[in-house]
Amino acid sequence: MEDTLIDIGEVARQSGLAASALRFYERKGLIEAEGRNGLRRAYRPETLDRLALIACARDAGFTLSEIAEFLRARPSDERLRERMADKEREVAMRVAQLTRLRDSLRHAAVCEHDPLVECPEFKRVVTRS
């Protein structure tokens, strides 16, 4: 099994995180070192998938504490499921907001209206719900 482990430096390189962040995540219980390569921590390859999930959740606005709870969640945890549903609604609203921003920027890049902010199409895109 030892030959399938990935050194902390390689995990850091592939994940884009500093080794210190990996050690911090380990202290918080988000990831777990599987062994050692000399004095250096070594992780299972699946750790990279977990780190991608953590990054995605952080980008969506989850705190590290919320992520740790999510990673330990069981199907019977109704309270956590409710919180996850609330967070899903927040993320959906953020996606809609970012979509409006993308569409307004796309239009603004080619719009000839002067001034741009008075363009009916620009206004429609920005204020669309």
C-alpha cells in the first residue's frame, strides 16, 4: 500500500495548496495522512478528490466547520440535511446573480449605447430575476 501513497509535496503541487494548508486541514479533520515517507506525510490518492470537494465547498461559501460536518454526515442527520438544503438555495441564488453578471458583461462588451448603463438591453439583463 505504501507505494500507492502520494507525498505531501506532490499533493500540494497537484491540489494547488501549500503543505501548511494540508497540515491545517488534517488538524481540522478534513483530510487524513495515511502514512509517512520518511518524515513527510503521505496521503492516499483519493485525498486529491476530497481536496477538490473542499475547494468547491469553500468557493460556494461553506466554512471549514460546515465542510467538516458535511464530510462526516450520515443519511440520518436531518439537521445537517436541512442546512445543506438552505445552502443549496443560497448557491442557486448566487449562480443566478453570477449568470446575470456574465450576461450583462457579455452585452456590455459589444453594446454601442451611450451611456452604456442606459441601454435598455443592459438594464434588462442586469435587473432580470
